[in-house]
Amino acid sequence: MRQKTYFVTDAHLGSGADTRQRELDLVRWLDTIAPEAKRVIMLGDIFDFWFTYKNAVPRGFIRLLGKMAEMADSGVEFHFFIGNHDMWMFDYLEKEIGAVMYNEPTAMELEGKRFLVGHGDGLWKGDHKYNCLKRVFRGRLNQWLFAGIHPNIGFPIANRWSDSSRRKHSLKDLGYLGDDREGIYIYCKQMQQQKLDAGVQPYDFFLFGHRHTPVVRPLGTATYINVGNWIEHRDYAVFDGETCELKSFK
């Protein structure tokens, strides 16, 4: 019986020499969870770069996309959060497999439990440089201008930028910085406090990615989980209707 919700994040497919193996492992994982999966929630940066042209999409990833289509056709829900690397996904997965697309952290109720779910980039308001850059990349005019560049030129430029961005994002390599320094955790704490101040039911779980650091932390009566990444650890989380656990696929 399909009743479980699975979360996965930060595979960065298309980057690194082992990108094909990462994709194959992701497909193998989807095969493994398919009999019990009610929904699969992808928390962003599944692809290291993506841009949906009107009549073209990036080359590759056919094994993953095919498996997602097969599972969607069998009734599995797919939810896809736009990350900072694949933010130009637009409506491709929505049209092809009926995936529900998200641009920002979103509240969800799953089997009676309250979740706040997102990728995690740009939530620390002190990162002014990145947040300004994010607004530039998400601007419709800039997206329209990039769409006018031929893919043979545009994709290599974007891939070089993506590689450079990943190397510079050193926070992803420092591990968990502590509850008082982790921007995503602080954001979740603020969102929980808003619920409490308003006198409404607080969240039960917070699920995010982006930091590449798998961690489970208490947040008052709730649980904060950063799902980690699919690069070094093959991390994922699973919610069975009551509890949410962080696991690693072997």
C-alpha cells in the first residue's frame, strides 16, 4: 500500500565525473521506494543546471526523467522545489508528468502532520549579495534575454557559472554550524514562533536541503531535518504518517 512520503535533494546531476552513477543510483532508489511511495518531494538542485527553452531542454537525464514519468503514470505524486541551480525549470515537469512546482518554502499537511518544506537558499536575510543575485536570476526580463541565446552557447556559460558558484559556496563544506548560526534553522525557528504568536497549530516537521549537510535537530516540539545531498551520502528522508527519518541509500 502506498502511504509514505520521500524527500531527496541536491543531486546536482550534470556536474562532476560521477554524474551518471549518481543518476543511476537515484533511479535505483526510486525503483526501491516505488511500491510504498505515495509521493516524492524533490527539494531542489536535483540538476546542477536547467533551462527550459520553448522547444528545447538540456541534454541528458533520460533515465531519471523516464523513471519519474513511469512512477507518475502509476499514481505517485511528484513535488519539485526549485533550487538555486535548477531555478529555470519553469513548467517542464508540470507539463510532462504533472509534478507540482514550488518557488518558495511551502506549508503542507501530510497525513495530518504539518510540514514546512523548501530548498533553503536565500532564507538568511543577512546574505544580501546572494539575495540580490537571486532576484536578478528570477527576473522575467533576464530569463527572456537568456532564452534568446542559442543553447550551444547558453548552456556552457551557465554550467561554468554553476561550477564556480558551487566551489565558492564553502558553507556547504563546514558541516552543521550550530542552532545559532544555521540560517535555515533560524528561519524555521522564526516561522514556528509566528505560528505560536498567532495562536495556531505549529509545524511538526521542517524539511530542507541546500546545505548538503544531513542533520536532524529538535525545534521546540517540532523536528528540523536537512536532508543532506545525493553526492557524497545518497541521503533521503521518509515520512510514514507519524515519524520522519533521515536515511542513506546503499
